[in-house]
Amino acid sequence: MKILAGIIGGLIIAIIGAIVIAVGGASKPSSGGSYGAIAFFVLWAVGIFVALKAPSVAKAWRRLLITSGVLSFFLPLSAILFTGSHVAGTLEKGGEYAGAAAAGAAIGGGLVSGFMGILGFFLGAVFLVIGLLVGRDKQVVYMQAPPSGKSEP
């Protein structure tokens, strides 16, 4: 069952991680897509490895879901990185309407960053809540024995 957790949970990690890396590197179309594809397979393999090394299936799911939650919070950061590098590239090209093109890139990038922020927040919250509730150790409660019936004078 750990292998199934690794395949499914690793796929979730791989998809989110590939989106983070592909969006972050999308300002360079020559390398951004290939980095995302390579990251997909690497992260999937890492997810399977993490699941197989976990002591139980529940702990494997816990680790994979918490990792997915953390990667989900990186979605808006990658979109902001994309926006900044795209605006800088637009200004670098220059031209008659470079300012308007940079403003358009900033507005569009702000919309993408906002969408990724909302998506990343809710995905991250869901994955973290589920991950923190799955695979917990049982709570151990220690009770002190009542004092003996002897009373000292």
C-alpha cells in the first residue's frame, strides 16, 4: 500500500511542483518548459521514494500531503517571479511602446499572481489540514495513581 500512496501522492507532488517550476521559468520559453518536464519526473520519483521509506502507510500519506501543501504555497511566489522577469524582459527590449507593454505585462502578471495566490492558499490549506490529521500518533494520557488511604498524624 505504500507504493500506491507513493504513486498517487507523488503524482500530486509532481504536478504541483512542475507547475511551480514551469511558471517560475516561463519567462524563458527555451528552458522553462523542459525544466518543468524534468521536475515532474524527478518529483514523482522523490514522492515514491519518500512513501517507501515511511514507517507506515498513514505516515507516508502524511508526509506526501504536507509536502503538497508546502508546494501549493509556492504557487503565487512562482507567478510573482514570472511577472517580474517578464516585465524586466519587456523593458529590456525597449521600443516606442515599451512602457505600455511593461504596464500590460504587470497588469496581466498581477492577475495571474492573484489567481495563483487564491489557488495556492486554498490548495495548501486543504493539503495541510488533511496531512496534519492523517497518520498522527495516538495520544497517550498518563494518569497519576490516587494517594494511598493512609493519612499521616
